[in-house]
Amino acid sequence: MARRSYGSGRLWSVKRKKGEVWYASWWAGPVRVKRKLGPKRGPGSSDGLTRAEAERELRRRVERDVVVAKPKRRTLEQAGEEYIDHLETVMERKRTTIQDYRGYLRGHFAPYFGDRQIEKIDPDWVAAYLRRKLEQGYASKTIQNHLNFLHGIFAFAVRRGWVSSNPVALVDRPKKNRSPRRRIRFLQPSELDRLVVAVPDDEFGKVERPLYLGAAMTGLRQGELLALRWVDIDWVAGRIRIAESLSRRELDTPKSHEGRSVPMADRLAHELERHFQRSAYQADNDLVFCHPHTGRTLEPSTVTKRFKRALKGVGLRELTFHELRHTFGTQMAAVGTPLRAIQEWMGHADAKTTEVYRHYAPDPTNGAALVARAFGNGLPNGRGEASGSAGISPEDQSTPVGPHHPSSPLPPSS
């Protein structure tokens, strides 16, 4: 019999107890496929396949059967490395995000899951990892970050056919930690004035005075302020534009990956003008709040330490530098600024983050007047006559106790 042409497969028969059987094999890409075609027709029989029929069946199988090679098996660490590479080169995620993910992978996932193949990690394994981290004392927010990254790895693996499902999606997440502080912390305008006046009158103090005002009157993050350049100050339009942020001692894009601009109050504009006049670094690309001797970026930890020292020096309550943003948010809400505008100015990606300031906004229902009408606005001891008091005698009424600052927004009840 003539030799079969290359690529047309191989055909042969094998004797079995119940008769001969046709077998065939062929190459499907890198995979060699072997299949049983059917019984071989014997002499004088009408059952089974002749050689010609077996040849036709072989050609049909070669054209019909598409065999996909099994994917290379990966451990979770290997899959994670490929996912991070995809995020860095294709999705162009921020440098700090990539650094965090590499830390999660090498410091947490790799030691826990070891060489276990990714397709063998089920929801029970993920739930056990969650419990282990809770036992080790990690905050719920940190564990949430771990699970978000782990979910991304498996979603990436599903899209590439490495696994059939995402086990992280089937695991309940821990709730966020409740903050021990029931109220947000910020400075009242009078407290901000005390802080600015008390700033040390040294070379760094001349930078810190406009820096503190800028943080409280624009809502910019510390990294955004330390990356601000003179070209970003629009004196004519009265706006400050945010294009960069200092993150882990390197300049990067802002947190939201997008630039924005915020309004600049006249007081801040005048303070920045005085700061510009006395600065040795006045070029467009020079940093606004730079080191007074080198022109380079300030060290964030040093800024934070001096800020806390200044607060303590004038007897103000402890505050983080980041909480100066709350001074801007609360004061803007108190004068009736729409929360949507505050969200845009402060660079909040999620409107829920800005909702914390809704308690400081003016009451659109004029609820105080309605309560006065419902329960009366009289005072005891004959200083007024209660109306609509719903049967409450003057003796049972009492004067509210506690400080009240009409010019200051009241703190939220929760």
C-alpha cells in the first residue's frame, strides 16, 4: 500500500476479541490525537467500515475535531505575576498600585498558598486565608484590599482559560472596621488663624504658613500640595490646577489618575503672592512648596511632624495633616456649596466619600423653624410664652445646655 501523504494522519487496525477495530491518529497543532473510528468490515460481512470508508472517516475527523491543548498549569504566584505584568504594561496602573500588589503577592499569597495550582484553589481555601489574616490582626480594610486583588487574579485567569470559575466571588467579605471616632476632625476658621500665626518664623515656617492655608482652603491632599508648581497657579482665573502628586517620594499622577482644578480664595492668593516674592525658586516649573535651600520636594514625614508640633504649640487638638482637607469640606458645605462641586474639587472618585459633609450643609427644610412651631419657642421664668407645646407646662420646659457657635457648623450626630 502506498505511503500516506504528510499531514493526512495514520490509519491502522487492531484485533480484539469481538473482531478488528479501525484506529487513527493525526496531529492537531502541537497535540497528537488518537481516536477509535469503528469496527473493521470482515470478509463477506456488510457490518463495519471498509478501508476506503475508514479513510473518509479519518479525513472527516481531522477537519471536524478541533483539539485545544491544555493550558500550562500555574501556581497562584505565577498567575499573579502575569496579572501584575498585564496591569502594568497594558492597563497602565499607577506605580504605587503595582508596588502594593507585588507586596500582597510575595508577602502574603505566595507564603500561604505555596505551590498549589490555581485551579485547585476553591472557596474554602480563600475563606481560610481570610480567617488567617483576621487572626493575625489585620484590619478589615487591609483584608478587603487583599481579596480585591485576589479576585482580580482569578478573573484574569478565567478570561484566559486557566480556571473555570472565580472562587473569591463566592466568599463573604468582612465588613469595614467602625472608626473609633464618631465625628470627623477639622479646624474652625478661628483655629486655623491661630495655627498660621503660631508657625515658627524660620525658613521652613515661611513655606509652611501658605502650605497650611493651602491645605485648609483648597482641600488638596498633602502629596498634591508638595507637587504643585507655579505654572499650576492661575492668578487671573483664581484657580489652582492639580496635575501631579508626590507619592512615596516620587512624582506621579493624582490619586484619581485625572487632573482637576479648585477655586482659590483671595486670602490664599495674597499669601501665595507673598510666598512667591520671597522664594528663591520662581520659575514656572519650580515647586511652590519646596525645600527652601534646595528647591526639591519636602519630606512628607517632616512636614507632618512640624505640623503636629505647631498644633500642640497653640493648644489645638491633635489632627493629621490629611484632616486639614476636612476643614475645606465642612466649611464649603456650611455655606451651601453643592456636594457634587465639593466632590469634584476634592477629587473624590466616589460620591459616597463626599457624603460625610452633608451634615454640615444648611438645612433645606428649615427644620429649626418647623420644630419651633411644633413645640413652641418660649423660654421659662416668664421670658416668653410657649405656643403649641402639646400640653407641656412651663415648669417642665428647660433651657438647652451646651455651647453654640452660630458661625460654625454643628457636628453630625453620627
